[in-house]
Amino acid sequence: MKRVTSINELTAAIDAAKKDGLEVAFVPTMGALHEGHLSLISEARKHASFVVVSIFVNPLQFGAGEDFEKYPRAIEEDAAKLDEIGVSVLFTPTVNDLYKGNMNVSESAGAIGDLYEGAARPDHFDGMLTVVAKLFEAVKPNFAVFGAKDAQQVFLVKQMASQKFPGLEIIVAPTIREADGLALSSRNRYLSEADHKVAEQISAALRSALQSSASGGSPQAVTESARTVMAQTPEAKLDYIALVDADTFETVTDGFTGRAILLIAAVVGETRLIDNIEITF
Ligand code: AMP
């Protein structure tokens, strides 16, 4: 595995691979890698033999008072994991490398970017899209792999890529969970054992919704089912439960047919957790 920090080194490595006729698959991350991240890399490898992983904790997508400073950083552990699983290039740019002194957002997430996670984290999605666009420009991948765990991110990245990066295929990989159902997240490191138990309720609520839909529940009944489960554990401070159309992110109402996503966000202890599940009506 080649480790590069500057865009010049990255470009040289990628140009050489492309000259050899290889396609490039890209997995952007913020590090503190877990099995969820590694599953994206396995998925990337199915699409291209040259896999680039970036680790960059993007200051632009953290709001004031959020966890940018304390976000877990474990670069040497991460590099060892990537070496073992086998990636072609690990790209760990500095803020200067990527932003070149210009820390303004260059991408707008639009109206959907103000909802759900965007309502709780103003400007988060503009900052996320800005860094993803910069990374896409630097890596010039044929494929980029994102986790379904961050459903609103996937929706917005697909929207941006379709407009700005034609020819780039966005691949979505399923959410990897612990045995108890909790979706893996770098932020799970913040959870105490007691918090962890509380956090399990989020995936339990999603499973309950899925069961409700399997037995013919309407969108409203399915959402209520998740809400009832969350209400049993008030220690998980519910921010939102929302059922949205997977293709438009618009709210789903009774009578809807097609692919929907049930989104949940809750704060457990000090930690904001999100999860979702796809439900077809
Ligand atoms: P992050 O490092 O949190 O920015 O995440 C990097 C990528 O990993 C994003 O595309 C996430 O959606 C994805 N990811 C995070 N957690 C999981 C998980 N539990 N399963 C699958 N993908 C995940």
C-alpha cells in the first residue's frame, strides 16, 4: 500500500494506474476504521482493482460545539488495517492540501440538505459535499463507495455526482451492525456500556418497523411502530423518525408505493447516533 499526503503524489499514483489501464474505486472516510469501512473497501475491490481510501476529518462539516476536536483519530491503527486488507493507496491529506487556504463551502446541498441531519447540524451537508467534490476532483475515480448507514449523505452525494461528475458511479454498500443490531460507527467509541444498551433500541425500532411493513402496515403504521419502540427507552433522546422516499427524500404518506427509507436520529449520552432501514411498500 502506498501512503500519500499531497495531491501531487496522489495524482502521480493514479495517473500511473490509469496508464496501466486500471480503473479506480474510491472510499472516502474520516478514519477510526471499523468493519463498516472495511466492507466498503471489499465492495470497492469488486468494481476496480485499484482502490484508493482517504482518511480526512473535514473541519468544514463540523459545526461549532460539535466533536471535531475529539473525533477519534487512529491513523497508524487504520493504516495497519488497510495494509492487511490490501488497498492500493491511502490518501491522508492535510487541511492545507485540500483547501489551499480557502475554507469556504463550494457546494450547496439545497433544500434536502436543510432537513433531518441538516436541521440538527446546519451547514453540515454543504461542508460534506464540498470535501467530497474536492476528493473526487483529486482522485478522479470511476467508482466511489458510500455506506447506506448515512442515507441522506448518499442521496446528496448521488445528486451532486450526477450533476458534476458524469461517468462516476456511486455504489452504496449495506450497513454493518454489531450482533445486537447497533450500526457500527466511529462515534460508538464514545458510548459507555450503559449507553450501548440504550443505543440498541434504535435498531430495535427499525426492526419493529420492518416487521410492521411485512405484515402489511401502512407508512403511518410502520412509523408509529418505530416511534412506540423508541418511546420505551426515553434515555435515547429522539431527534426524529422520518419515512422518506428513497429516490426523492420527500416524506412518504399512506398510499405510497416503492422504496422508502425509515430514518432515526437520537442522542445517547452525549453522542448523536443515526441509523436507517429500507422498506418497500
Ligand atoms: P465516516 O468515516 O463516518 O465518514 O464514514 C465513511 C464511510 O463509511 C461513509 O460512506 C459511511 O456511510 C460508511 N459507514 C459508516 N458506518 C458504516 C457501517 N456501519 N456500515 C457500512 N458503512 C458505514
